Amino acid sequence: MKGSTENSFTGHAHPPLHTVKVLRRTPLNRVFAVVYLAGILVLFYHHTRLLLSSTTISSFLIRFSFLVADIVLAFMWSTVQAFRMRPVRRREFPENIKRVLENSREFPGLDVFICTADPYKEPPLGVANTALSVMTYEYPTEKISVYVSDDGGSELTLFAFMEVAKFAGYWLPFCRKKKIEERSPEAHFRSNCTYCYETEDIKIKYDAMKKRIETVMEKGKVCDEYVSSKEELEALSKWIEKFTRQDHPAVIQVLLESGQDKDTSGHSMPNLIYVSRQKSRTSPHHFKAGALNTLLRVSAIMTNAPIVLTQDCDMYSNNPLTPQHVLCYICDPAMDPKLGYIQFPQRFHDLNKNDIYASEFKPLYLTNPAGMDGLAGPCYVGSGCFFRRRVFFGAPSSMVSPEISELSPCHVVDKSIRSREVLALAHHVAGCNYEDGTNWGSKVGFRYGSLSEDYFTGYRMHCEGWRSLFCQPDREAFLGDIPISLTDVLTQNKRWCIGLSEVAFSKYSPVTYGTMAMGPLMALSYANNAYWPTLSFPIIIYGFLPQLALLINLPIFPKVPEPWLILYIFLFVGAYAQDLIDFILGGGTVQKWWNEQRMWLIRGVTSYPFGLVEFSLKCFGFSSFGFNVTSKIVDDEQRKRYEQGIFEFDASPMFVPLTMAAVINLVSFLLGFVEISRGRRRMEEWFIEMFITGFVMLNCCPIYEAMVLRKDKGRMPTKTTIISAVFVYALYTAAYLTLKI
């Protein structure tokens, strides 16, 4: 890849499979970074001069607090610049794959991993739709194997996939014949599809399957009337009284076998395997990373495909040609042999008009990966990622051999997946004590040590020398569900913060270990995520300290005539303007960008500090945390409020500091406005404090509405408002008694 604009093609014997070009705004990004860095250095000079000239303890503490806040902001700004140094855009030509791979036998095998953990938070019907959407890829069906990990160990999930195995015999031929693009049945039927006799017939069959699954979910068990064969009865008989989600034997059920099971048109079906690994209360299970490693071993025994796709249970395939986009790189003989995985962006359906919770995470899932793609490649984000199986077994130059040859990526499977020998070994490697004394989770497979197993795994792979690519076809490859309650959004984010802190403050810190292993730019890219939680310091300081200064009449920022004011304006406007430009160029709108930056501020006083506190307590042995599954269940009223753009609150303790910030900014702004209007204070002296307070107050409009105007179930609880007001008064009293010293 050379020059500012690059074209990457295969050799002369084959048609082009892909191209890549550096984005035109790259030189401007670099120039602006230099100018902005100069502004930051001048700001630090200003901070240092003020700190050294402090005459009281209170002035020293205030100035030191702002210095710390600006150091964190400057560091996080530097991590963002890594994404802007060389962003690229790739394009694939999947229509040329058939000219490279002439028949289906030449297509590499594909193992798909789908993980679910709780049938009541992740409804099996949604997981079933995800599985059906990947089973119908425009890909040789005999090459596809779908593995469903049920970490909840629920007979309800197994029953749902028994129904999937039956319905797939009708759904696959229907998709092939109609050449539909939305191959999740639920997504297809809610779209503006053309109805005909065949469509009506398949919808009747789908609705019947849906009703059976939902009825079983309501009853909480699989009744005999829904069991249609001796094989199903035998599989479900494993759920006895002693079988619990925390303590149960391994269950591996082959529901479909390629070459043996046919659809209604006589074509071979893909493999479909249900896996619930053995669990014991006395053995660590390592959450999702442990479940994925079990699938990695079980799939190696049964099919051992060279390509592995990991998929969230609620993230269905929206593009049947997605594997062909992957093959444009995998099958290119000129491609870097160190290519380890290809990451697709996570996109979501059913977002409300302005995405009030910034659930799209455009920087995380679109902008930043494109920036990393111009370096060594994007990080792994947990779903929509195609791996080469070899990447899980050590560095490109030094493979770490597994403990048994059947787990090697080079192992050739030549037995039926239903054979006793294969199933016995598969059950063995799914045992809860199998990993004891092995390299699994440390040097082999998905990595343990962080709740954010996706981030940590991709990070370690890049440190080992692997590269990755960001593939962004015009039609979204995958679409997923999003939490529509603010509590669910922040709880999910808090879990990420805990996992990221486990990496940031470990021996694998991107600042130290990452810099030595990958170089400074890739290390900064990974540091951007790892140190997310530290943003709570500057957000809390700027969200409370200027406001307290207004309340107790203590100016802390430059006045309007002073030249230092221009520096503050440049740094604020420059950062926000560049962020807005990136957001708009990434396909966003101004309103969505505003909601994105508001959620950044909200996270700064809720999930970020709560995640840091929980991580700190864990480090000192006072607390333990687990993997809390984000609920996908939504009631109709909540859905209606979300679609109207109304925030959803409840009694979560995270809303106490958020309400405190809203209250103190409102009170301080009103007090400052009254004082200035009456001539008791001058606007020139309080301009920055009033601007910051007004800016935060503008962002808090949904909170004020929830506190005062709303009467629905999603309003801010009165108890939370009262507690927050009491804390604000206590904070004001403490500030008045200390900062005046």
C-alpha cells in the first residue's frame, strides 16, 4: 500500500477483488493536530504558571483540579488523533469471486458462533432469527456450520432450535428462489415484502413456529405435546431436577447434519449444533470468552472450518453476500499473510429518529475502525467478525500447538459429526475442567482477564503481530437490537468500563505493553477505548467546580479582555467542530451529533465513575462483578416513549449524580444570571463560568423535563430528585466552608 491513494488488486491472473484508498481529509487532520497540540502546550504553560503563583490552599486545589482535568482531556484527544492520521475506505467486488473460485468445493468452510446466555433476557425467537439469517448465506450450504452456545443451559433454547431445524427446511429454498436480501424471517415479514401464495405459506409456517416457541416460553418448560420425535425426547430428558444453569453437564445436540439432512427442494442443509458447556459452581467459566473458547474447541472436533464468524445473538445477517466480501480478501494471493480477522461495523435497526441514547456509537463502530484500518487494522468488537482459525493459536511466526492434535487448525475432520467418537471428544473438550493447565485464555483462543473479552482478544492479537481489516459494504452486513432504556444503556456501558479498566491498569496496558508491541499510533488507538472511564474526572470537574464557583462568588477563569480567553475558546470550538465534521462525514446529522456528545457527558457522571469505582473495589477485594446480560425485552409503553424521543429513567443509583449535575447547573446559572442582571457582578468576569454552566444546562433539558413536567412511568423518581437536591446542598456547604479559605 503506497501513496495517499492506494489500489489493492489481486495478481494479473484474476479480476480485481478489492481496492483501498486513503481519505482526502487526512492531510488536513495532520495539520490541525499540530496546531491544536501547540494550543494544548500553551494551556499547560498557563496552568503551571497559575499553579506556582497560588497563594492559598483553595486556589492551589482548584487550579490543580483543572490541570488534572485538562491533562486527561489532552491525553484522550491525542488518542483520537491516531484514528485521523490515516483513515482508509475499502471496496470489494464480490461478483468476481466466482471467477476465482470456480466451484463450491473450493470455497473454504465457515463456522458460525452464536452466543446466548439467558432465554428471558435474550428471547430464543430472536436468537433463532439470527441463526436462520446466517444459515441462508449465498454460500455453499455444505460449507456452513452454525454453533449455538447456550450459556444459560436452558431446555427452552434447545427446543427453539429444534423448531429452527424444522423450519429451515422450508426457509432456505424460499430464500434461494425469491432471492430476498433480508433473510431473518422476522425482519423480512415486517419489511415491505411482496406477498404471494408462497410468501403467505412460509409466513404461516413461521408464525406457527413462533407461536410454539412463545408458548413454551410462557409455560417455562417444554411439554410433551410439543415433542415430536424420540430423538427430541431423548435430548430434552437431560434436563432433570439437579440440572441448573450454574451446575450441569455438557449438552451437545446435532440438530442438522450437512449431507444427511435435506431441505424441501432436496438441497443439503448446513450443520446446526446446539452447545451448552459443562458448568460447575467450583470452576471458573470466564463468561462469554469461556463460551467462545468452548465453541472453538467443539467446532474444531466436528468441522474445523478455516474461517470463524462470531455473532451476537441479536445481530442478524442483513446481507446474504457478506461471506463473499470476506473472500475478496481471504482468496487474494497478494493479501498480507498476517491478516487475522475482518471486522464489519455493528449497525442497528429500530433506532428512533435522532438516536437519543447515541446507541449507534458511530465513532466506536464506524469512524475509529476506519482510522485503525489505515494502521494495522480495527479492534474486534464482539460481533460481525470473520477470523482465520489460525489466529487463535499464537503469533503469525510461531504457532502455539494445542494440547491435542484434533484442536489444531490444520486438523482434517473426516468423520460424521453424529459419530460416537466425535461426540464423545466434543463433550470432553466442553468440560468445565478441560482448560486446567492449558494455554486456553492466555496464549490460545479468546483471551481471559477482562469483561470486555472482544477488545482484549483483538488487542492481544495485534500485539502478537496479526493485522485486521475493516469491511463496510454499501448494504449493512449485520443489524442488531439496541437497549431503549437509559438504565440498560448505562449498565451496558458500565460493564464495558470495568472490562476496559481491567486492561488499562494491567501489565497489558496499551500505553506501555501496547506501545512496545504495536508502535505508538496503534497503542494510542487502543488506549482511546481502554481509558474511557478516566473521562469521568474532567467531566465531573467541569460539571461541578465552575458551578460551585458561581454559587460562592469565586472567579476561576480568565476574564473577557484577557488573551487567555481566546485559547479556551479555540480549544473548545476546535475539538467540537472537528468531532462534528467527522460525524457528518460519517453519515450522521447535527441532531444525532448533539445527542452523541450529550450522552458522552451523561456517561461521564454515571457509567464511567461507577465502572471505575466497581473496578477499584474489585482490585482491593471488596467487591466482585459478573457479566450482566443486557435485556432485549421491551414493553409497549417503553417502546412508544423511545420512538417519541423521550428519555427513560428509573430508580437506578447512577441517576443521583446525573440529577445532581442538572440541579447544580440550573441553580448556579439562574443565580449568576440574576446577579449579573442586577449589576452585582460583571459578565466579562464570569463569561466562561456562565458559558459552561449554560452549556451543561442545555444538555440537561431531558432531565429537567423528567423531573418536573412528566407524569409517565419513565419520569425521574421523586426520591432521586430529593436525594440529589440534598447532596447538592451538602456539596455547596462544603465548598463554601473550604474554598473560601
